[in-house]
Amino acid sequence: MPRVVEVDLTDELVLPASKVGMVMLQPYLALTKVEPFKWVPNDKPRQLEAITRTLELALLADHGAGVTHFTLIPEYAIPGLDGVAVIDARLRTDEWPKNSVVIGGIDALSRAEYAQLCAEPGTHFDGTVNSPDNISEGSWINCCVTWVKCLDGTLRKWVQPKMCPAWPEQTAQYVQMSRGRSVFLFNCRFTNGATCRFLSLICYDFVGHEGEESILRGVLTWINQSRGGDQVSLNWLFVVENNDHPSHPTFLAAVHDLLIAQNEFPSVRRSNTCVVFANTAGGRGPGRVKDHGGSALIFSPTAAVDLGKDCRATYTGRATLLRHSEQIARCKDALFREYGACIHSFSQSIPDFLTLDASGRILPIQKAVVHGIAGSGGDDLRTAGKQVPGCVKWFNDYLDEAGCMIGHYANGAVASATSTVHQANVSELRVVEGSEVDRRVRDAYCPPEDAAVRDADEWATAETLACETMLQTLNIARLAFASLSVVDSTAHGTFIVGTSVVDIRVARGESHDESRKHLLERSVGPTRHRVLLVTRDRDNRARLSKEKKVYAPMRNVGDVAITDPESGITHIGFADLLDVLATAQNTKELTDALNANIFD
């Protein structure tokens, strides 16, 4: 059983009983390939800037809680004693708020560096089992530090070495990691006088074992046995991690045992415990990644918060869709969608003092905004210092991976211009916000008649293929019509030919007729613009002659008849559009051919 050291901060740390502000750095690590795992020297300045930026955002407190009470920095994310010094200096200023906590993981420290850290003024460590004297010469230490800016302005910090090495740390080729032997359990209070308790674990300590018992179970056993039968609450368990598989069944099983299997350790009340996973990023900027990320706040099924069923901004309340696992489906799992490098800023409701009824339903996260790390996506809508709608995150992730496929069909000078027009369209689409993104994706995908309505958390291959058809159509249109505007269009794109303004609407579905019907049903009322419908059926066939009789082609003269809106509509197939592209030898031929198809 690990040793548990209680820290009494009852008169030194007071947290609000309604909600707390949190800022969480999610950096992309650049560590040495072999142990001891330290920041690569060339990347260290970048990370020190990221920490400085995180602390600046903590002071900004744009999460709506007034003050940032917890600032979280993942495992290995603080570059040694230089990083500690940056945090120390900022927290000692009068500007940094009292009653606040910073929890961060430091990269590998030598025995001498660890001793230096433990000897700093106001620093505490468990001298019984984690003294620098107990560290073998030549070994290294992975530890986290908990800073507390106390009620009287005093800055104190506690050093907690990692107890259970992850596989890369276990399989050391040259130098072994020294194991810690204890955990700090902090006792403070809420503004309403209730006791507040929190502790931190470093990544694999959440699932690892010491002997036959897991470290987490050992901590719970100690708390359970030390209370003499009285119940106490555990309000937060912070896990700072560098975890390449945050939804691994082992980690989710530990969450299950902690939050769902509450018949064990009855003196440790976990009905309102919040497990906060602060992980590193899987990429240098925002986007889809295959590993890391997955930072989350997870509550028990009985916690007095409600995730609802809507597609929330910034995080999903239906985490099973992103985790691809039902293992903790019963938990209230608020999973941040952004797995790439970023800084999360959010306020968290305190479930202990809420009543969940028809009038008092409250989300676990009140406001969540996402910031870019310096030099890492600051102008991207996914990291622009705002709440990020699920559709904006999904669509920009799609654009990251979208290629210019029309180059395979184009000839000569037309082919050489395809990349340029593709980048122009992608750039315009990236600045489309919120409901407009949602509309464009829904316009582009014609679902089967009996299909349930899906939101961005559920979008998958069908929506991706629809967006592909939409984007490639816009690429062809921009080749032919330099006046094409995407960002300001109320359709998918708008261009001008002579005196005519033409809206392009694109859809992909089972058939051309179904897609046409879908687009007309979703059109936004009468307009004097002419409309070019481009549809792609399941097999990407050209429109049949009988289908082409449905609408007469547009004319390049006169206004659209308000009494007959269909007089201004031309409908062609995506395959027809590709045929036109394939036969054009230059952009003028492409423009002339499209004009002939559209207006003649």
C-alpha cells in the first residue's frame, strides 16, 4: 500500500462552492528518445513559452469563474528546474490570485536536481520515503509538483515522485527511474465551510500496481481505514499524464472501479468525485490525431450534473463515440474534442452542492474555450480563444485531410491551377463559423429518407464523402469563375456571370432526384439569384436524359421569376461536371463549356 500523507490546508486554501475555474495545457512533447526523458534542447524554449502562455491565460480567466483555481500541466510538460522557476516567479507576483492551485509534471530530474528542488524555500516532500537521500546515484525521477497560493499570499509547493513506471520507463536501456512511495492528500475547504479533498496521480500511477494491489486501491484503502467508519468525500482526483492511449481499457476499468463500483471503500464517498485527466497532445497543432489527447472530466453516474443530449461546444457529453468504448458509458464523461496541441480554459460546476431537478439542471462544464499555443494554430477556429462548436471542429479536421482530387481529371494548364484553387477554397471555408458550417454539411449530405438526424458528434463517412463532393465542385467552379465567393455565400458558393448571380448548391445522396429534392427543401426562401444544383448519386453516374428534363437550363438574361422560382434552376450531375473538366484544355474552354451547359 502506498503511503498517504495528509496535508491540512483548511485555513490556507478556500475554494468556491459553486464552480471553479480551470486552465489545462495540452502540449505536444518533444522528449529525448532514451531515458532519462528530458525536453530536447532545441524545443525547450518553445515549451517554456507555452507554460508562460498558460499562466497568462490562467490570469485572464476567460472561463467565467472569475479566478482560475486549478492550472494543470501534464506529465513531462515542465522542462526541468527552469520550468519550475518560470512557474515560481509568476505565482509569487501580487497579480497571481490567492486560493489557487497549480499541478504540473516535470521532465526527468537527476538526483542532484531533485535534491535542489526539494531544498527550495516553501517546498515539501515526504522525507520518510521520498527523501533525496533515498534516491540511488545515477537514477532519475519523474515527479509532479503541486503549488498552492495560500489565503495569506504564501506560496507553498509539494513534490510527489511517480510510483509506477509506464512501459517505456520500465524498459530502460541505460538508467532506471527511481520510484516514489507516497501520495499527498490535500484537505482544504469550500466557501460554505464544507471540507474539500483532492489528490494527484501521475499517469500510470492511476492504473499501476505496488505488489498485488493497485496504487489507486491502496490510496482508497488507506483513506477508508483511517476514518473510523466516518464518511468523507473525495472531490477531485487529478491525473497528469503523457498517455498515448487515454481510452485504453485498463484506464477506463480504473475509472469504473473508482466511480461506479462504490460498494467498496464505503468511507470514501465518490458520488460527486470528479476525475480530471490532463493529457499531452498527439499533434503540434489542432486536428485529428491517432494517439494522446483525450483530456476529460469524468463524474460518477449519480453526480448532480447533467450532460444533456445536445452536441455541446468544445467537449462532447457522448464520449463513447470518441472513445469507441462503452466501458464507462454509465459515467458522466465530458471529453474534450481537441486532441492536438492547445490550452483548455473552462469552469467546472461543483456537484456536491447542487440539486438535479427540472429547475436545477446544470452542466458539469459551464464554459469551455480553446486557445492556441504560441506558434501552434492561434488563428485556427479550433484554437481561437472561443468555444468551439462540434461542427467547426469536425469540418476543419476534415479540411486538414481533404485533397484536391480534380487534378486527376484536368489537363494542361487547368491541371496546374487545381492546387491553387483548392487552397483558396479551403482557406475561405476555414473561416466559416458555427451554424453556417452545420448548414453547409447538412446541405451537402442527403440522408436516406428514414435516417435519424445526426449531429457533428455522429458525423462519419457519409458526411465526409458529401463534403468531398462539395469541395471538389467548388474547386471546379473556382477554376472557371474567378468571382467565386465561398465564405459569404448563403449556398455552398456564389459566382457572377455577366449580370447573373449564381448560387451553387451541392448534395450527395442515393440518387440525383433525392439529392435535388433535399437541396430544394433546405433552400432559404425566394431569391433572385440563379441556382446551379450539382448532385452526386451513390455510383457517381451522369444524370439520365429523363432526369435532365425536370428543369430547364438557366438563361443569362432577365430576372428569375418570383412566381416561378424553378425557372432559375439548372441541375447537373457531379459526373457531368467532371466530364466537362476532362475535356477542357485551358480555363477559358472550361468556362465556356460550363456556360454552355448552364445557360444554353
